[in-house]
Amino acid sequence: MLDLYTPGTSMLHRMSPGPKMAALAIAATALFLQESLLVTALAVVAILALYRVANIPMKTALAQIRPLMWIFVIFFAVQWYFSGLTLAAYVVLRLAALILLASLVTLTTRASDMIDSMTRALRLFKPIGVNPDKVSLAISLALRFIPVLGRIATEVREAQKTRGLERSIIAVAMPLAIRAIKMADDVSDAIESRGYRS
Amino acid sequence: MIDLKNVSLSFGDHPVLHNISLSLSERRIAVIGANGSGKSSFARLLNGLALPTSGTVSVDGFDTKKQGKDVRGRVGFVFQNPDNQIVFPVVEEDLAFGMKNLGLDKATIATRTTEILERYDMQHLREHPAHLLSGGQKQLLAISGVLVMAPAYVVLDEPTTLLDLRNKRRIARVLNALDQTIIHVTHDLDQIADYDRVIVIDEGRVACDATPAKAIPFYQELMA
């Protein structure tokens, strides 16, 4: 979701975010409610077909699950050991299906459109004190600053490496926390200076 | 016009600015001074990010203490590090943020977004993730995010400090071409040689307020 949106004109790109997110929620629930390996495998195939419909290359689809490959391996091994091969394959395929489907939604939906839809949906909860604008801004900021924090973490790690401190959690965590807090202050000022009022 | 009347600013017990009275009406104003001299705090007073401990700051008659929203609609602010100013993950979305806060309609937002992207030759970056832009592109986006709000004044706090020479020159060209009144906090004396006015701040006080021809040598002497 950080930089996933791939511009396009496919049917999935043109669909409004609300129905897409609702479909995601229903499909994810359905995947959890059924326990058939065959149905789960068919679901993965169907989701990959939707990538085709959205004109998103298979390599992009695979890139969505690649970072979790080690988790898949561990899940598969543990499930195989305790519950057998069929259940291990089912669990891993189900997880892959969920990730592929969620990624497909973010690949075909602008973050701002998704946030606008969430804001509209959250208005229903205004009577119980939910501020939709604050929630949507918080989501945007999280999406925006995860890569920035990742870059700062790399800088701090590299700086500490030159001093032989790359294995010290405190030596990495402290400067990272200080820079993150300073950055949060600056971002807050920037938001205020651009006319945002909570 | 931006008016400061007997303005002092303190952070807790620590005084930062002392009894400053100025009227800012020239098109190109530079603020220079040593690190820690108070020039960034001075800049932050101008759009109400910092409020004076005593005295008043007003922009076209609007008091920064009482009419912050009106002031921020008139005074845009560009920070040193664009990474901290870009709020949304995608270029187009970030440009829209300030305009949405002003309550502009979707059509106006789309028109202004297109105009600013075309002006700075960034059309191809419209749907680009902000964190993957180069340093120069990020600063240009940060400036654009302010300009689309159509402020009368733009305050810039060392906007070229983190940039290489090529991008520094590019940003300088962008700033020179702006119609708005510019109040530019900088260490880069070359950039301000043709400005209308230069204010030198030293230890929280206005040490010199003159043309570049007089103020820059004064500052160089002060730093010697």
C-alpha cells in the first residue's frame, strides 16, 4: 500500500474503492469459513486471473508475497509436522490468497480514494465520538512515513555500524526514537502550516 | 504587509527573540544569521507556527494569535526538510491536501494540481510515490504544495540546505519567478544578492536591516 498503486484503466482500477474493500472483506471471510484445499487453490488461481484483468504483471503479484516467503516456509513446516501435508498446504495457500487479494485492491486503488471511502464509512460512527478526518489523516501519515522511518533506521544502523555498535539494540533504537520524535514535531508543524485544523 | 510590533519570543525560561518591530512589504526579503540566532523562530512567527510571548504579529491586519486560520491561508511555509512536509504518499494526493483544507471544490483542486505540475515539468510524477522522488523533486513538491494554496506570502526556512548545486539553482530559479512576497531564511548569500531587503538576526535581535549591498558585508564581518 506504500507505493503499490499502479496507474491503469482496467475495470478494477475504475471500480470505486468502497465495493472493492467490501468485496475484499467478504472474500477474506469466505476464505476463512471454508476448509477445502481445492477451493483455496482455485481461489488463488482466480485471484491471479484478476491480476490479469487489472493488467498487472505476474511478477508484481509474486513480489507481494515474496517478503513473507520465510513466514510461509515456517508455517508450512510447523503445520506439516503437527497436522499433516494437506492442512499445511491449505494454511499457506489461504494466507497467500489473502495477501494477493489485499494487494490487488491496493494496486488498483489510490490511497487517497481509499482513505476518502474510509472517511465516508467512518462518518456512521461520529455519534460515538469517532472523528473520521483524524482517522483518515492518521492512515495517510502512516502510509507516508513508514518508508521514511525505514530509511532513517537504515541510516542509524549504518552510522552505528561504523562505530561497531550495529548489534546494540539501544545504540540503534535511541537515535531512531529521537529522530522519529523530532520528525513527528516537524510533520505536525507542516500539517498545521497547510491549514489543517482538527 | 506583515507587521511585527515589539515581538519577543521565549521557550520556557529561554528567550529566543527580543523586542522586534518590523514591517515586511518588499517582494524579496532574506533573513540571515548564525545557527541558533533565532532566524527560524522569526520565520515561524510569520505564519503563526510560533506565537509571540509578547507583542503582536499581524498579516494584512490578521493577528496570528487570534486569527491563525486566516493567517495560514495567506502565508505559506516551506520547511528545510521536504520529507517532513510531504504528508501524503502520492504526489497528486499531497498537492491536494492543503487545498482540501482550504475547502476548495474537486474541480478547482484538479485544475490547480495540473497547472502546478505543468509549470514545474512534473506531469510525469503526478501518480508517483512521494518517498521515491529525488531530493530536488521532493523540495519542488513541498513548494508546489504551498503554492497551490495561492498564498500572498511564502516563508521559506533554508529550503536548499539539503540539496546539491543543480537542485539549489533550480529551486532558486523557481523562487525568483514567484509572484508572491518571499521571506527567505538562508545561509546561501549568493542566492540573495539581488533581493530587496536583508535582515540580519544575531542573538535574537535584528542586528542589521538593509539592502544586500550593506547587510551581507555586515553579516560577513559579524561572522569573521
